[in-house]
Amino acid sequence: MQNSFFKAALFAVAVCAIYIYIGEVITDISGGAKTASTVAGISPEAGEAIFWGSGKCHTCHSVGDQGSAIRAPNLGVHGSDFPLPIALRAEERAKELSQKLGKPFTAADYLVTSHFDPGLYVVSGYKNEMPTVYKPPIALKVDQILAVDLYLQSLGGEPNAEALMKSPYFELLKKAAGSQSAATTVAFKPYLQGDPEKGKEIFFDPNSKTPCAKCHTVGDKGGKVGPELTNVAGTRDIPYIIQSILEPSAEIASGFEPFLIVTTDGEFITGVKKEEDDKSVTLADTDGQRQKISKDKIEKMVQQKKSIMPDNFRDLLTMDEFHNLLAFLETLQ
Amino acid sequence: MRHRKGTIALLALTAVALAFPALAASDETYRTFLGYDSRISIWIIAELHLMFGAFVLGVPIFAVTIEIIGWKTKDPRYDKLAYEFTQLLSGAFGFTATLGGLLAFALFGLYPKFMDYLAGVFHDVMYIYALLFFVESTTLYLYYYFWHKMAKQKGLHILLGILLNVCGTVIMMVANSWASFMMSPTGIEAETGKFIGTAWQAMNNVLWHPLNLHRLLGNVAFGGFVCGAYAAIRYLGAKTQEERAHYDWMGYIGNFCAVCGLIPLPFAGYYLGREVYSNSAVMGNNMMGGAFSWTFIIQAILIGGLFIGSNYYLWIGMHRIPGSERYTKYIKFIDIIIILCFAVWLTPHNLPLSAEEQIAVGGQYHPTLKYLGLMSGKNAVVNFIILSTFLSFLLYRRANLGPGIPFSRQGGKSRWILLGVAGGLILIMGYYASYLLHLNPTELDLSADKEKYFKLPAILLLIQIAAVVVTVILTLKDRGKIGQMMYLGITIVNITFVLGVYGYIVMAVANPFLRNVAVTQWMTMMSALTLLTTLDVFLFKGAPQVGEMTWGKMPGRSQYTLIFLCVFIVMLIGLMGFIRSGLRENWHIYGVMQDGSAGSWTPDNALMAKVVSACGLIFLSAVSFLFWLTSASAKKDHKSEGEPSLPPKATHPTAGKAARSGG
């Protein structure tokens, strides 16, 4: 009986191990955690991050061949139904709406109303079911909506924040979004009050468990492998920073995507691409070491979905150390 | 006795935690669990509580059912089996209570503000919950400890068992109302986020009943597979042929009960998913097309594994049935169908491809495979998998049975039952066909010209109705087997091939109508399961056995299949708990109370798999310990009552009486 029990137990553990492996593989091929990241700043890049992240726009809209959602209109160029990207489509629809409403209506008005009053223009074949994005559960701030609109403008057109902000509907949007009660939301508060001085030590000490400055610059100190963090707390909110530390692959900062190079000698080299010209590519590894590889020696170069930043900070840092580091990063306004 | 005292003390602790929400009053919003991440701590405790809860709620359902079968057939072996299942419950119940108490304490301690809010909404119901808990525990102990003493008052004892199930189900429903309220809150003042409704309004939120149904069926499947694994381990360690025969039979019954719960489970899941989407398109889209879309691929692997494993176990089991060789030649076809369907079910619509891979494939999507990843394809194959599994059961059921009594000689009662079942099916399908034919497209936010797309599903339902009539006529003329095959064939063609393909057209031109197509598929499928089972009972009524069942002759791999099924269902329940809870994302109460803690991010599938596996292994270890206690107790009982009973000769629990009377 004992023998059969241990065999069965071993079998159960093996099945669990396969399950964990499947979880790892799925996470790897799906590009890591799809968490609701929050990006501060008003730019097309920030809007793009919101579109594919916390704004959840991608769960209904695709952009050209990017994404797979079909519930709402594709916002890029896609098949015969969508021959124009949204920025150009917005101009055509603005003309239609101008005639219908009997007053001037611009492409910027169209984009703003698509968030403020999506029922104003419902694309044929689709339902009027777009949620109000400034209300819970999405609860985007006005700045974030503006950033998304800038991103949409960039799809076939030129981002123009001024045009969006001058739209009469933008004022209505601000008023409506501003009236959302803050009582329903809770401001982020860390578990522990960290010590920024101790955090600074962890950040800069080359012998610490997590010598962040090896790759990141703050002020004039640190490496250039990862993004500069001098003003990170001014442009990113704290949940985003926490996610970046604990799950670095969840969202890799633009320009810091890792690449794998397979050389003709069969060597595998991984790192962030720092330079590239006609003849060579330079990759930087986690130690800040740069390696220049001649292009005629490159058999294959593939962009990776997994960040080169270690993803074991959860194990390396204690709760106190983590909050100290976070407290230091919070000071980088 | 000490064990009982301990359990009662734990129950009291749970009741205290539930009955005094004032414990939650605090200025702090969040605390840590002994310096450790509170979210993961709650996750593990809640998951373990749910696993034990599923076990102690699922097992009594089929324990009482088996007891009733034993009572009606006057076969003491069923009664002993039901008692053995109940034995497993007593210890598990104590663990469930302990974990429930721990969960309540942890929630009040770690999330005081949130629990303050929740207690403010549900405090009246919490007292009722605690009271129900006492009633359930008392009923369970009366049911278990008075099993032999009430042997002569079997009806009364069964009534106790039913009361136990009613209490357990109501307790589950109360707890479900809290969980579903967090997903689809009602009675909230939008401006302030304050709860202004009644406790009943909060309980009766839109996701309550879909969740109740999903969990109820899930619990039966869970309990069945866990009991199956218990039987498998006992079988593998058995010293005598009698023991092997008993535990072989027990494993079969466990698997049978589990599959009974498993077959309708995808529909319950679809119902829940549909209501999730109806309640919040944001949550629904995030579930199927957002953060959890890949988690559903893992879910598909697990469910596919459960169906394949269950079928495999049945097919191995046919080798112990004389006469089964008449049917084994069909198994390879069922096998191919299930594996192909499983492959389709697993296919994701969208793969994140590198530029090189996109060039190789010819775009973001594979030109052919992209269609298999859409809902319509998945609806078609899941129906086909269920029909194939059902067919496996039919073959297993009739494996050692010869021809039964012709239907025309079975008397008026059989005719009335058949006509009643057929009439019910005709009414239900006719009602839905009529609904589809009169459906106003504006109800689905579709233009009037889309009405034409509603006709085909309605016509197919009318064809099914005609098929029911023809099948009944054939049965009355003693051609029931032809009727059975015809109905099964028409069902497969309609729901898999016609509606499966038609679903793509609907998705492209009238997407909101797809849910009605899915309901049509579900309804057609259920009509097949109901009608064909009814027919099978009559077709083989009084059938002689070709040979005697040889219980206890199963190869070891069959028992490892049962263990595999148990581990998979444990992983599945953990994964589904993750999805259900994770759908709220950074909201304690969706859209009302935001989670501002450091743990408000959504874990990736790798972390999910690790935590769920850890929970699963802890659960299985604890259950093994309880089973060890049970078997130690059983040895004592056997010494006083004799060796384990041999199973009945019937191949199927519901066929027992008929098979013997015919033989």
C-alpha cells in the first residue's frame, strides 16, 4: 500500500510539474503578464501603452494586423471594410457628422466624442456598446484619454494635442470625467513606509543584491543598458514601477527590447540593441558590457519577449528592502 | 470523540469570525500576512478552502444517490459504497471548517476596510450562514454516525442525506452571493459608492445563479474524480482480489459521477461567461480577449485532458466486459474525433509572432488555423467532444448486454415515459424555435435586414423536432436502435457541421446573434443526451448479460488515469478560481471599491500555475492524510464486519436492476 501510495504521489507531482511547465510556456509565448499598466504622460507612446494595457481598448479593437479583437471596428487598415486608418477615417466621418448635425465638426471632435459619447456615430454592423472609459471599471483619467486620442491620430495622421484640447467636446469630457467620485477609488499605498536613503544604497551599491545602477542611470551615475530613471516617478505611477521591478517582461520600454543573435559560429548572444549600422550590431548585456557583432557573422537576429532584466527581485529582496528601493524611486520626480 | 470536539471548536471559531464583522473596524486599509504578501496568502487559503468545500459539497450528492439506488434495488453493496464515500467526508469537513475560519480571520485582518464594506452589506446573511453551518455539520454527523443504527429506517436516513445536501447547497449559494456581488455589485449609489440596497438585492445579483450552477456541477465532477483517485490508490495497494474488485468498482462509480457533472459543465461555464459579458462588456472582453485569454487556453488543455482521460479509462474498462469486443472497433474513431476536436479547442486565434514568423505564416494569423480559434469553432468541437464521450458511455453501458425486450412488449408505462420525454423536448425546442423566428433584430442592436440570419437555427430546431417524432415512431415499431443512430447523426451534423460553420457567418455579419446560435447548439445537444439515454434504458431493458463482469482486472495504467484525472480537476478548479477572482483586476468590488494594495496587479500564467500547483499539492496531501485515516478506520470496521463487499454484476449503476432481472 505504501509503495503504491508513493508511486501515485510521485505521479501527481509529475503532473503538477507538467502543469507548471505549460504555464511557463504559455506565459512565454503570450508575451508575459497582460496586466493593467498605467502610464503617465500625454503622448502617442503613452496612449499606445494605454490602448494595449489599462484602457483595455484592445479587447474590442484591433489595429490593422495587430491584435485579434473583432467586437469593435478595426482602427488600422484591414481588409475591404477598413481601407483607411482611423485618423483618416475620422476626417471622413467628421464630414458626415457635420452634415447630419448641421454645424462644424472636426476629426478631433470625432475622436473626442468617440470617448465622450460613442453612440453619436456607430459604425454599421456594430453595436452601440462601447463602455464609458472615464467611468469604472476602466476609469481612465482625462490625460490618459487624451493620450489615447493622440495615439489614434498617429495612425495615419499627425498627433495634434492642441486640436483635441480645443474641441468643445473636450470641455464636456473634462467636466464629465471630473465629476466621477473619488470616493470609489483608493489611492495607492505601499505596505510599508520605506527609507529612500537605504533604497538609494541598494540602487547604487555595486555589491548589493540588486545593483540597479549597473544598468540604469539616475542623474549622471549608472549604466545605459536599461532606461534612464532620473525622473521615473514623474512620468510613471507607482503600480507601474512595482510591476516593472517584479515583472520586467510585462512591458518592455520602447527602445530597450532585447535581441537574440545567433552567429554563424553557432554562438548565442543576448542583449539590448544599442547601436546598429550597415556593418554591425552592438548589444549590451546585463553587466553593461557591449559586444559588437559584424553583420556578416549574424545568421539570425530575433527580438525577444523576455526582458534581460532579472525577474527574481521578488526572491532577492526582503519586504523591507523592496519598500526602501521603492521609496528611493518615488523620490525621482 | 476528540476529533468531533475539535471540529465543533473550529466551527465555533468560524462562526465567531463571521458573526462579528466589527472585528474589521480599523483605520488601516491593508496589512501584511506575517510580513508576507497578503494577496498570495489569501489566494492560497481561499483556494484550499474552495477545494475542500467542493469535495464536501460534491461527494454527498452522489453518496445519497448511490444510497437511494441501494435502497431501491435492495443491494447492500451500494449501501456500503455510499457509506465509504461518506466516511471520506467526515474528516474533510473539519478541514473545510478550519480553512473557512482561517480565511475569514485573514480577510478581516488583512483587508479591514474592504471587509468592513462587505460586512456592512451582508452582515445579516453572515449570521444565517453561520447557523446553516451548524445545521449542516450536525446533519453530516447524524448522517454518518447513525448510518448503521438507522439501517431499518432507511427512508429517514436518506432524508437526512437530502437535508445535508440542501444545507450544503444553500451554504454554497450564500458564499457564492458574496463572491458574485464582488463581480457584479447591485444596490450601489453610483455617485458615492455607498451601498443603499438590501442584503437580498445584493445576494440576488446577476452572476449569482450562473455561479451557483457552475459550482454545483463543478463540485460533483470534483468530488467524483477525487473519490476515483482514492479508489485507484486503494486498488493499486490491494492485497486480495476482493479488495481489487471493490475498489475497481468504486473507481468506476467515482469516474461515472464525475463525468455526469463534467458533461453539462461547459454549458454552465458558457452561461456564466455570457452573463459576465452581459453584465460588464469590459470584464467579458478582458476574460476572452484580454488578460485571461491565454489562461483559457490552459483551461482548454485541462478540460480536454479530463475528457480524454475519462474516455480512455472507459475504453480500458471495456476489456473487463465480456461482449465488449463487439464495440471496441468503434473506439478508434471516437478517439480520433476527440483528439481532433481537442486540437481545435486548443487553437488560439492570435499568436504573438515575430516579424520572421509573420513572413513565414503570411500575416499575423495563420490563413487556416485562425478560424479554429474563434468562438464558433470552439462551440462546435466542444459539443462534438461531449457527444463522443456520451457515445463512449453508451457503448460501455451496453458492452455486455444482449438484445433486450422489444419496446412493443414493455407495456404502457414505457410508452408514456417515452412520449413524455419526447413531448417535453418538442415543447422546449419548439418554444425556442418560435422565439428565434419572432426575434426582433433591434433587441440585439442589429438592423432589420439581419433578421434573415435567425431562420436557419430555428429551422434546424424544427428538424430536430421532426427527428424526435420519427425516432419515437421507430421505437414504437421496435426499430429503436435505428432511431437512436439517426437522432445522434442528425444532432452531430446540425450542431457541429451546420451550426459550427454557420457560426462564422453570424460572427461576421450579425455577431450578437452568435449567443443564440450557441443556445441552439446546447439545446439540441441536451435533447440528444436526454432522448438517447431514455431510449437506451428501454432498448436494453431486461437484456441478458453476455458474460459476467470481471471487476478487479484493470491494468495499473487505468488507475493512474484516475489519479491523473483527480490532479487535473484540482488544477482546473484552481485555475477557474483564479480567472473568476482575477476578472475583477484591481477592484475589490468591481467598479465600486478599488484595490489600492501592492498586490492589485494581475499575475501571469506562470505564477498562476505555480500557486495553483502548490495549492493542489497541499490539498492532495491533506486529503491523502484524511484518506489514510479513513482507511485505518475502515480496516477496523472490516475486522468487525468482514472483508470489502464485491460489486454488483451490473455494468452500470443505473442498469443494475434491469440487467439482473434479465439475466
